[in-house]
Amino acid sequence: MIDLQKVSKQVKDDFLYNTILYDMEEVLGKNITYVQIEELLSSDAKYIQEFKDINRYSELSSIQALELEISQKDEKSCQDAKKEINEKVGKLKALENFSVDSTYSAYEIWIGSAGVMVLFMTHNIIALFSELYNTHGVYVYTSFAAILGLTFWGYVKIKRNHEKQHTLYNSLYEKTQNLIDNAFSKKYITKCELYGN
């Protein structure tokens, strides 16, 4: 759901994408045109991936499809296609955080930090305000093991959820792309309607 013409303008004109522009200038030379950028974007997928990564890190959407206007003049099948595309694009934008798998996520750090913090606070409360280490040491250490177990369980649960959402995102992306391609072939929509350029 990326329009290469729109991306080429963003890469050339928006300072956010200077790293991509500098890489392209190394390949094509200085003062490159929008058309040259577009050709390079279509020939080398690494630039599109870098564009998506920059957007994700900047909390921007890489789904450039706009909401399609449904007109009463459109035939019923066209209205249905536009409505379905709008629905699926909205869902994709909501799931966009799951566009990459969880391999390089920071879940281990986030959840591990929370678990260690809870463990540390529990230790301090017990050590400072009670004699439980002396009187019920087994229970104290068992509670520490339970905290660690819950931390690990939370990590596994969140990681599985991310993978599930990632699979859903990929499936939905493919279905939406097929719907859009079908709508283009039936001339229900134009590139200008979908991307606004």
C-alpha cells in the first residue's frame, strides 16, 4: 500500500528520509530526480524497507492508501469493493505495529525490567519492614520464584500474541492488496483516488 511516486517525493523533499537520499545519491550521483528515485525504489527493495523502518521508528504509517469515497453514483459492486477496501485498510493501520515479527523486539527488556523491579521492591519491603527472612525464608524465596515465573509467563504470552498479530497482519495485507488490484483491474478505483496524487 505504498505509492512509489509519493515515496520518491518524500525521500527527496522530507529531511526525515535523508539517509535514504544520501544512499541513493551515492548510487546515482548528486541532484537526482523524482523519476530516478522512483526507479531505484522499484528496482531495489532495501530502500522501501528502510522507508518503512524509518516510519515505524518515527511512529508514522507506511500505509499510504486513503479512505475511498463511496458515491451513490457507483454501481453496487463498486460500492461494496470500496467499502471492503476501506475496512481492511483501517484494520491494517491498526495492526501496523505488528508488520514485523518479534525477533528484534524489546519485549525481553521491558518485561524483564518490570519483573526485576517487582522482585527488588518485594525484597526491600520484606527486608526493611519484617523479619520474614529469618522466620519464613522458604516462603520468601518461593515468592521470588513465583515472581520470576510470572515474569517469564508474561513474556511468553506477549511474544505469542505478537506473532499471532503479525501473521494476521501479513494475511490481511495480502488480501487487501488483492482487493485493490482487483478494483484497479475492474476500474472501480484510480491511483489518484487511492493515494491522493
